[in-house]
Amino acid sequence: MGQRLARMFRGGSARQSVRRQGRSRETTSSADGGIRLGTMRFAAPTSPPPTDPNRPPTHAPRLERELRGDASGAWFHCTASLDIGHLHGRVALDRVLDVDGAGAVVLSGDPDLSGFDPTRALFFDLETTGLMGGGGNLAFIVGVAQVRSDGQVDLAQFLLREPGDEAALLESVLPLVREAETLVSFNGKSFDRHVLADRFVMNRMDPSPILDKPHLDLIHPSRRLYRTTLRSCSLGAIEESCLGVFREHDLPGSEAPAAWFAWLRTGDLSAVRRVQDHNALDLLSLVALTAHLDRCVMAPGAALPDPSALAQAGRLLVERGEEERGEAVLSLLARGDASDPVVYGAIHVLAGHLKRAGRVEEALMLWARMRDAAGAQDLSPWVNSAIALEHRLARPADALCLVDGVLSMLAAGRGFATNDEIAALEHRRDRLLRRTSLRARPA
């Protein structure tokens, strides 16, 4: 497979000379300027001036490139180190050291991340030849970031020169995956890890280290917190809104495959450099976003000024077992005007939490506020109140009053309900009428 792909992609000025001796191979290519292993000849890319002073661009770090490998396969190993306290947008990268297992479990819902240690995590992101999976989808850049105990962040990119070198590149990546305790990505659970696992399998390597490792995928908590406040929960949108990262003249990920194929054909590395910059910024954003999201759930009042995002944080905390902090967030929001949709939603979540905790009287007060704000436009506070009064507090007469009241409002056209919902309310009223009449009979 690798040889067929190599023959297919060779051509033009990137045609390679290959001399095989047994199982070894010596290769020179215009894709690497015809240079031998261990030497390099690259011009540093220049950064364009900013076009908007209100959006200062965040530049990718300068990467040191080295051709590594041997006659059986070689790749470009590209590295950069970011000093302690380096700012990525508005976020100091060393803040990720504050993230621990408690925050990781809240963000992920995965108890396997209870021992999360950022210095033992591998932040990773791929650039591939396609946006779908499958055996023909190559990862031509495997980018990783690691955090040292002092806060320094080390980046490394493994850049594939040609398909025939893939096995050698993957052999150098695999030890990093094995040594890591956890993986961190953005949508990597659905895409990146499976692409990498497929490439391991295609090269007769064990994929279990990438598949079985505890994995913190940041796309899921990002969506939970920001789906109601951001136009998109893509990494780019979250970078700008939450991290203060603005990319200028960034190469879209959809154009990355064409850039790599152009390098193979022509030997022009300029477009691939832009893909590398894109990947490097992605890696730094993974580190910064981990720190930011952790702060959103560990100190939501300080990290989330938007009430809608704050409400989502309270809900997430309650669902993930941090009831005390989640209740505090939701209670703060619930003090507002119940006609506000954000406040109304917070009251709804808080009431459900109180009901599950056995604090039914407190939940009833919140459902009453919802009924006053929404009338019969929302049946849930009416139904929940009736259920609690009948089954939890043994007050069927009060429950009957509520059901009669909402049915009267619906009959007068002051609300909306489906035929099934009306039938359910009428059935509940009939049952409550029987219960109350039985109680009213003399002994």
C-alpha cells in the first residue's frame, strides 16, 4: 500500500531517486531540497503586519526543523519551546498546571480522568490528507505538546515527507503516546485518535495505546458551556471569544491536504509551513483552552461573565456531582427576573436538582415562579408541582387545584398543549378527583 501511494504521489520536480538494497532504502527528494539526513536549508517565514489593531494577531512560534530517520525512512522533526508564563492570547500557558483530576472529571464526565496531571498528558492534533476516515487518509503532520512541571510548553511536529516514510514516522510517535497517562484533543475522540489508530494498523503496529488511553476531548465541555452564547463552537470561534487568540492569514484546515500534495509535486514548502503554523496554534490553544475550561467549572463566577454560559456551567456542575457549587451558581442566577429566558432556565434546572435531593418544598417555590412567568405556555412546572404535591407531600387537593387551573387556562386559549398533553392532564385530574372524594367521605 505504501509503495503504491508513493508511486502515485511522485512526479514533476518532486520525483525521487530510490536505490533499494535488501530491505533498506536511500532517498533524496526535491521535497526536502535533496538534502541528506541531519542537514537543513529553510528560510524563516515572515509574518504579515496586522490589519486590525483591535484584533492583534497571535503568531505561531518559530519551529526548528531537522530531518531525522535513516535509509529506511525519514521525516522532518520540528520543535519549539514556549517559556514559562508565555501568553497565548490572554491566557498564560502555565495556568494549565492548576488543572487536576477534579476539574478533568467535571469537564469530561469520565472517572478515568480522576488522576489527570497536565505534565503527564499528551496534547495532540493531526493534519490529514482528508476530512473523513478510512485506510487512505494519511496523517501528514502529527503535532504534540507537552507541559513541563515548571510550566514550559514543548511542541513537536512530525512532518511526513512522502507516504513511504509513514512507518518510520509512526514508530517515533508511538513512544510518546505510550508514555503519556492521558490524551487531550479537540474532537480527537471522534476523529484524530481513530485516524492515528488506522495508520498504526495499516503499518502493522498496535493501535491500543491511542485507543485505550484516558482522553479529555475539549470539544464536548466547550459545547456544553458555549452552545447558547457563541455562533459556533469551532476551535477558531472559541479561541477568539474565550482566549483572545486571533489568527491572521491562517490557512484553513480544509486546504491543508492540497498544501501537502503541492509540496510533493513541486518541492515548494511555503504552503506546508502555513499548515505547520496552523497546527502549532492549534496545539497551544489546546493547552490554553484546558486551563480556561477548568477555570470555568472551578471558578465559574469569575471566568464566565455571560449569564447564559454561567447557567450552563451550573447545570454541568450539578450533573457531574458537584451539587454544592452548581447549586450556588444556579441560585445566584435564579434571583433574577423569571421572565428572562436565562433566569427561567436556571430556575428549571435548580428546581429539578432540589426535587432529586428531596427538598420538595423549595422546588415547589421555584415551580410557582415559573408558572407565574410562563403561564400555560410551559406545562412542566404545573405537572412537576402536581406530581410532587400528590406523591411526595400527600396533598392531592392542592394538586387538583393546579391541574384544574392549567386546564382552564388552556380551554380559554391562554396557552398551548398537544392533544396528548391535554389527555394526560385530564387523566391526572380524574385520578385526583377520585382520591379527594374518597378522602372526603365520612368514616
